[in-house]
Amino acid sequence: MAVIHKCWRFLPDDGVRALGGLNSLDHILSPAVSDRVAAIRQDPARREQLEALRLDAQDDEVWAMISTPNSADFGLERAGAARLMLLLTEVCSPAGGLRAPPSFVEDLLRDQGWPQERIELALLGSRLYSFFDQHVLDLREAVKQCQSWLAGGWLPAEQAAELRGEIERDWGELHARVDEAAARQGQATGLGRAWHEGQLRLGLADLHSMLSQADRRHALWIVQD
């Protein structure tokens, strides 16, 4: 199965407002929030993002877990996490993602000497729970209960700008390394140097474009499945 790497951008203040008034897992699981997430399920504009989050609007089994959770098998925590993400989708807009396998781009950045933590930050962001933990203080305890079930990571505008600057700084050298990396990857996968070369150049362009979507105000939510 191909790796899906998608990105959305949002204003942190809008994210805080979307979660306004929630202060516990019980509150997140309340009927009022059930009505909100049911409306999101029916919104065609959210379909692609919900699928990337494994919350496919057509999957009745998943939505039964969200709408009528039980305490078995972490059901309450899973439903709470799903609801938090669904509420956040209300304020998000598409911001690209990588069409090439992220592992190929990771390999190229490593060749360039990027530290692993910077590579992971650029491709995946920081764990999503840290957004809630930093910006929605009333939900800290609730987020601790369900953070393992939150998908993806987020990048505030400042970090995205720093990483974009590092990509631009290394742009010429990264492209100069493409041929060597493509040859090595092609030998490992059997897909050939030329195919990998195209994927690496596409991946670099996509990564730069994605990071550019975070202007001075917008943060990014990156989901890799």
C-alpha cells in the first residue's frame, strides 16, 4: 500500500476557538459534540482529510465507534481523539503534502547531513498532541488520556519558515546529490535510477511547497498514513 502524506494549514487561534468550551474527555464525548462531528461527517469538503485520518465518512463501523463509544479496548480514548481531530478539520484547508515516498526524501536529506530530528520535523512535524497541550490548556488532562490516538503532527509558522530556509539554503547541493541517491535507491528497489530521480525531485519540490504554506500566521497539520 502506498504511503499517504497529506498536509493542511490552519490558524492556531481558529483551532483554539473550534475547541472552545471543552474541558474534559466527558465533555468531548457529550451529545453536543456528537452533533458537531455528525455534521462534519456529512461535509463533502472534509472527505479527503477524513480518509487520510482513517475516519472515512462512508465507514459506518468507524462512525459507530465515534458516536457511541464504549470503555472496552480504549474506546473512549479513541473516540475522544477522533472527535478532537474532527473539530480541528473545521478550520483547516489543504496545503499539499508529498506525492513521492517520504522515505526517499528522508534518505536524500540525510545524505546532505541533516540531523534525523530536523528531517522528522520537516516531514512529520511535532506530535499533534503538543498543539492541544500548548494552546488549549483546559484540555490538557483530556489530551493526555487520548494522545496516543491522535494522528499526525503540527508545525507552527516559525518552525516551518526555519525548515523552508534550510531547504532553500541546501537547494543546489540537494539537487546535485539526486543522481547518486537515485542510483542507490534504484538498485535497492529495482525500480531504476530514472524513476527515483523523478521521485526525489518531485519530493523536494513538494516539501518546499508544503512548508511554504505556513505563512506568518498559519500552522501546518501533517498526516502520514
